[in-house]
Amino acid sequence: MLLAGCPTWDASRDTDGPALATKSDSLNGTALLTRVRRSVQSSLQGRRLDVQRQGAWQIMHGVLAHGHALQIVAGDRDVSALDYLLEGGVLAGFDPAPGDMIEGSRGLRFAFQPSTKVGQGHRDQWLAILAQCDLSLDQQIAVPWGEPNLEDVLRQAEWDVPLNYEAEFSWTLIGLSIFRSTKHTWVARDGNRYSTELLLQSELTEDLADSVCGGTHRLIGIAMVVRKRRAEGLPMTGVWAEAEAVLNAAVELGRQNQNGDGSFSPSYLHRPGWARDLGEQLGTTGHVLEFIALAASQEELRSPWIERTVERVCVLLDQCHEEDLECGALYHAVHGLQEYLAACDRHTGT
């Protein structure tokens, strides 16, 4: 039976166990970064997922947070989750299937299984996670019928854009932001030409407050593709200027609606308030941090209000250490810490 939660480490498997960070007051600068690294490592060492007990929804969230470093239990051995999946390991909800013939090459797609908490809950979710794992487009994915690679997954996603009836392109944009130019265009299955810019424009029309996880996923996709545009040195005009304005407004909304301890409410960015339990608070606060770490300026990342959120996520991870957590809440929070570390490293040039 598949479990929805991420269980704590079984102490009988490792007598050393993970090291817990201790609570501290008003950390900032180097001390805060040390605390963040310790919390990330504790998450990695303190829980272990099992292909017999968890599905792809749980394990892929772990891959999002820890990439190649995530170890899972597969039978009688511990293996890299990413290697296991790319090398053809069997996992419920990670079901690569032959796609369409596109310009002489067959695509590869993953089943869309919303609300199952086993398979892909959003279109192109597995593409977005794999794209964030420092893989190249020629990375092969072992299947019985051929030798497809990540390029085949991306081309299938582009081909299938007209099938995205939910108009939820957050995860598609993440893949595009990593592997394509922001000037990229393509022809999809309906014969129409689409572009990264067109999908961005669609995302900007959606109501964030009515979107999944308070719109933080939409904002993450927008932030990543805007960051790519800036890195390319291309004009930030038109829809790109609008996207920057949306990101800046959302960061400010977070600052205004942050709770005094750095946490965020079940309404995420949109209203202050208190979550019912620590696990829920970890999920809301972690999702907001994940967005802010990608969208805030380098100067703002060092501001006290963001540092309070970073520290609060660390405290919540400590307090929930022995709890069986919902994997989305846990690993989006850890990924938020990872993005914060990456942003700080970019600022210092390390």
C-alpha cells in the first residue's frame, strides 16, 4: 500500500541517525546559512523513502529537494532515486509511455494523474523536476521500447500544450526556462505556433489566490523564466515587464502578510493567519519561501523579514522531525531552503 507521508528514519537501520539542529534566536548572515545547511542535511539523512511504500508523487518531491543526493530503498539496497528512475526502476506513478512521432522522433510522456498523490499531479510536473536536477537534454530514460531522452520528454510537452485544458503552464515554463531560449517557438499538435512568451502571458492572466498553493507554483514558473530572460540579456519589455511587476507585487504581498514569527497562513501570500498544525505551516511557509528565494532581489534576500521566514522553516523542520509528514509540504520547504542557499551563493560568487 502506498503511503501519503514521508516517514522518519528507522533508527534500527543506522545507529548514528541524523543530527538535529537546535533552536536559536534571530539568526542572520553566516550563522543563518549554517543553520539552513544543517536543516537540509537533516532532512536528507533523517527520512528514507521506499519504492514499495511510496509512489512517484512522494519520491519525485524528494528528488526536487535533494536531486542526485536522495537515496531510496529499493528491495534490499539503498540507491540514488534519480538513478533508479532514469535506469528503468519500477515505481508506481512514474510510468513513461511512448508519445507521438514528432518530426521523425518519438516523444515520451508521463501519465497525468491529478489528485492521486501517486502519479503526476500537474501537467509536465515530472519534466519540471527532472529539469532542475542538472541533467542534459540527451540524458536517456530507460524504457523497454527504445532509447528516449529528456529532449523527447520536452518535445512531447511542447506538442501537447493544446491538451493543457487547465491552462496551468507553471511546470511547462520551468522546463522551458532551463532548456530553451525565452525566444523559443514551436508548432504543437493543433498546427498552431506557441512560444515561451505566450505561455508566460497565459500564466499572468490567472488569479493567484485561486490557484493551487496560493499561486506559488505559478509564481515559481514565472520567476524562473524571467530570470532566464535577464540572463540572456534580452529586452524586459511588454509581457516581460508585466511579469516582473507581478513578481515584485507578490514579494511585497508576502512581506505585508507574513506572520510575526516568519510563517505564512493557509492563504499563503494573500492573508495573514495561523495554520492548524505545524505540518500545514511548514507547507505554506515553505512554498512561499521557495517562490521568494527565486524572485526577490539579492538585497531583499538579506532583509530581516525574509531571514525570519528562512529561520522559521528551519525551526519547523526541527519540530516536525519525528513526524510522518506530507511529502509536498516537507520537500517544497527543503527546496525553498536549497533555492535560498543557491541565491546567496550567487550573490557571493561561490
